[in-house]
Amino acid sequence: MRTRSLFLNSIIDYMLAKQYSLRSVDTYLKWIAGFINYHDKRHPSSMGDNEVEKYLDYLVLKKNVSPKTQATALNALAFLYKHIIKQELSPDLVFVRSKKQQKLPIVMTPDEVKLLISFLDKRYYLIAGLMYGSGLRVMEAVQLRVQDIDFDYKSIRIWNGKGNKHRIVTLATELIPLLRSQIMQANDYLLLDIKNEQFARVWMPNALARKYPSANKSLAWQYLFPSYKLSADPQTGEIRRHHFYLTGVRKAIKKAALKAQLTKPITPHTLRHSFAAHLLQSGADIRTVQSQLGHSDVKTTQIYTHVLQQGANGVVSPLSKLL
């Protein structure tokens, strides 16, 4: 296990107390530690706007990072100075901004999605179905709890998605039998784990764990996609059953794409892109698609309309008319 300074550990404690996700904690810590190391391990309290600007310049000029990566680093440092150092950064920082072009989303056809899923290992079939059928990010899919599935209203509740936002998305009726079977499997694991004296129940956010002390052994709070083996909690060392790992999902989709002989570069996120494009293609309003995807700005969603309109569906090549 990595040894961190008392200062970095205090940031971890603060973020967990504020119910930041473990992924957000790791991401912010990475950039804060990088900032400190870049400036020869000076304490952030002895630095400020000037040092932050130099670090952001370095990320672009030397590391050639993307605009999104640079923005994440800035967010981490803004958080550091606002909440930890208690001295906010200037809103008018001057630094070299990354100008890498945004990547265009890769979109599969419905037939390609069907082919890809047919080659998937059964263990990952349902997760892929949720990413394509509901537009979930891979992290949102693996972190689902049993109670997040609403069969009555055919919807899924997403908590603390990207940007720490909540949203409700559609649920494909065709997945309901598989979901009920998956919940039964989660229940079987729970009944087995409760008999294990070392088992520390499922992980829950600190505030909820205190408010509902017995909820962590209820089926409702179990992960919908529990790992097939127990593991130690990286924060406490307690034995728990985690959810599916992201790497497993990525490898499974990559393997299925190879078997299906798809030439497009396919990742789990391609299923989300395809969900958005196909929803728009079917006549859905762009604001509806924006809400389903959890985008803050409709401009982010509009990229899918560009993909649809700039191809043969929207523009007829003059060569086609000639021939």
C-alpha cells in the first residue's frame, strides 16, 4: 500500500467525509500530488496563483495533455485551495490552454451492437445491455445497487454520476428478466457472505452508514454486479464484496469486438455513444437525450447530431449523383 504524507491523508479524510466518490478522491489526489512534486515538494500553502499557472503551462507544453485533462487538474487545484488551504485561486488565471481537438464519438450501427453483444461473455452481457440500452457510463453501470432499479417505472436511478450529479434514465423492458436473475445472484452472495465472520458488509457512504447502520446487510444496498470474490477494502482493510472491476468490462468488450471482426475501435463508452446517436435517430428530442446522458450543456449532446448529419444520412456526396 502506498505511503502518503499526513497532508495528503488529511485531504482524503476531508473528501470522504464530504461523500466524494473514491474515484474522485484518487483523481484529485493524483493532480494535487503532481502539483506538489513539480514544485519540489513545497507545501501548497506557500504557493498560489503563480505556481498553479506554471504547472498548468507545464501540463500542456511538456506533457501535451488534452483540454479535458488540463481542466481536471485545474479543478483539483481549485478544490485544494478553496477547501483545504482556504484561499481561493484567482478566477483570472493566465496559462496556456490545451487546444487538442475533441475526438469525434465512434458510433456503431444497430446491427454492429447486436453482433458485439452476441459475442460477449455471459457475465458481461447485462452490463453491456445497460450501457447501450440506458446510456450508462461503465463506472455508473458497475456501481449500481439493487435498489437503483425501478421495475415499476422501468427506470434506473444514477447517483453521483459524472460531476456528482443524479439522474433517472430509461430501462429497456427486455432486460427485466435478466435483471431479476442478477438480483437473485446478488442475494445468493449476500446469504453466503453473512455466514462469514470476517465479512464487513457492503461499502456505504459514511453518512449513510451511520444513519442506517443495518442497511449494509440488506439486499437493497448490495451491488447489482458483485465481484465473484471477496477483497480487502483499500481504505480500511475490511473484507467486503466489491463490484465488477472496470478492467474486466473493458477487456470483455475488446475481446467481443475482435471475435465479431468489427473494424471500428470499440470500447465500453462506444455503447453509450451509440445509445445517444440511435435515440436521436429514432426521433427523440435533443433535450431528452441530454437528460438521459447527464450532460450539463446541450452543446455536448449536439456532437451526436453532427455525426448523423454530416454523413450520408444528412449530406449526399456529389459523386453519388454523378454515378
